[in-house]
Amino acid sequence: MNKKTPLRILPAIAAFCLLLVGQAVAIAQQGAPDARQALSTFPDAHIVLYVNSRRWTSEALPRIVPATELQKVFGEAQKVGFDPKSIRYIAAGARFNADNPKPFSIPDVVIVINGDFSADALVSMARIAGQGKYVEETYGTRTLNIFDFSPAKQPETKNASASAEGAQQEPPAPAQGPSMPFPIPKVALTALDANTLLLGVTPYVKAAIDSHDGGQGRLRPEILDLATRQSDMLFSFVGEIPEELARQLQTVGGMPKNDELSRLALSIKRIQLALTMNAADFGIHSIVGTDTAEHARALNGMVSIGIGALRAAVERDMAADAKVKNTKDLPVNRAILAAVSRITNTATGSEIQLSTNVPQTTVAELVRSQTAPKVTPKTTATRPRTGRTRRRR
């Protein structure tokens, strides 16, 4: 028997090793989804939210939440057949309806959920739970399951005399408060692929299918770049502010009528907020996009003044708490002060960039102080006094 490995099988061994490496890379990518890759096929939107659920459940929460509390939350979810750790990412989008003149009308919403689950099985479970209260619609190669959440219509009375007669025979029904209708009357649900659920307003779901399959109407490059600006993020939020909506917010928010304040408020076009995590800290980042560099510099100066005032106010609160030995609010003030002390505020072109970081140990202390059970002091029972008194010797 020849103990030497024939040279002709070396290429096969090398190919097998490369295959193993490729599988490992694919598994690693599934475990830590890339935000840009996930949002690259997302439909165009005015508001975008991306949540890296895998990093939340496997990295972030175990560092700040006590293990017993975390296991309790996960255990309750698993009792109903849902494992939060199975979700890789969630992406949500909203777009304002240009045909609706109302500034505060509910926008169209679409949600994409990707994870280690069978999307087709979850759609089947939703159909079973719907008990036939849905309709099917074919769109391309997919079947949309459209669930109707509109409030049920009340039956009409035949005539006034019948209503009066019924009122005499039957006792009056107990008064009930008004029920709040579901904000989206009809929701379409389908499997985007084997491991991805897609749900939302029917026209927006169709747009998401077109964006995913053929690339039509995908997220604009400036929104995609803003939503994925930071690396190692736990979540990212981007919102565009239409001018009409900004004017209405001024009215509702009770902002005093001031030409300069109105000019600066209307100059804000986009807002981004992201939470990141590295080995030791959580990072909070925000980008405010304005129409001109002049407005960005003006807002940058006002933000700097506000940061200084906030830091001084927190330090005063901590000093006052120290005098009265109040330790209840100490973790909260300590976390706020840690974040405010590290804020960087810069203006680059027409953008304002704010960034800070908070140590994970500070956040963990804050979470422990808020979740710790309250200990009530025990009272000792006192014996009733008798009429006898003890003589002194």
C-alpha cells in the first residue's frame, strides 16, 4: 500500500477546503446581516428603519441585561412558538401619499422580516388564524394574502317601532367606550423568498416585489447612503421632512412665531439617527441634512449652546441629589452626563453631524437599577407595654 498521497487528488482536497471556507463565510454573513445589502433591494421610501435583530439578541442585550431577566423574556416568547433569536433583520419603510392633501394622513407602510424560519410556513399559519377572513390576489409569481382589519358594520334596525319594542323587552346593553380602529384597514402578506416575510399596504407590497425582483423603484442612493453611513449599527433611522409637514409641525408643536426660527426649521430636509456598538461602548449618531451650508452652520451653533446648557443642568441635578443622598436617579444622570460629555458637533457642507458614546458598563448599571426588585423595609412588631416597671439597682 502506498502511503504517499497521489498528486492527482490534491486539487480535489483543495476544492473541498475552499468549499468549507465558502460555507463558513456564508453562515457568518447570515449571522451578521449587512445593512447595505439588505436595503439595496428595498423600495423607495420617505422613512426607513433598519434593525439588526441578530446583533441585538446575541450581542447587545446579553451585555446590558441580567441573564436571568433576558432568559425570562426569551422563555415567554418561546412558549408561544416564537424565537426572537431567529430573526436576522427587520426593515420598515413608509411613504407619504401624494394624492392625499391631508398633512397628517397615515402613510403607506411596508415591512420586511428576514430570519432563520420558513416564510411559507408562517404565511400558512397566518391564513389559518385568519379563518377565511382574507382574499387572495396573484401578483406576478406570488400570491398576496390580503387581510381586512376594517371595523365590522353595525346591523341596521328595521324601523323605529321595532327598535322601541325591542328596547322595552330587552335590558339596555352596558355602555362601552369607543374602540380604536386598526390604522391600516387592509394588510397584504406574502413570502418574498424562503426566509423573508413581506407585509404592508397592498400597493406598497407590490412595489417592494418589483424592487426586489426587477430593481424598479428601489431606494434612492442618497437615502441608502444615509441609512448605512455607520458601521456596526444596531439600528438606523432615516426620515425626510416634506415642507408642508414641517409647517404643520410648527403649528401643532406650538412653536412661537419667529421668522428666523421658521427659516431654520424649514431648512431641515432629512434626519438620520443610528445606534452602534463596539467592544466597549454604545455609539449614538445623528445627521441632520439642511438645504444650505449657511443653515447648517447656524443650527450647529445653536446645538452647541444647547449641549452646554444640558450638561450644566445635569451636573446641578447630580450635585443636588448628592446633598440629600438620593441614589435613585444617580444611574440615569450618570448615563446622561456620560453621553453629553462625549458629544461631538460638526458641520460639514449642508450636514450637521452629532456623535457620542456611552460605556456599556454605564448602560448595564442603568438597566440593573431600573429592573431590580424594590425592597421594602421590614417592620418589627413591638410588644405592648405592661404596667410593670423594672427597678434600677
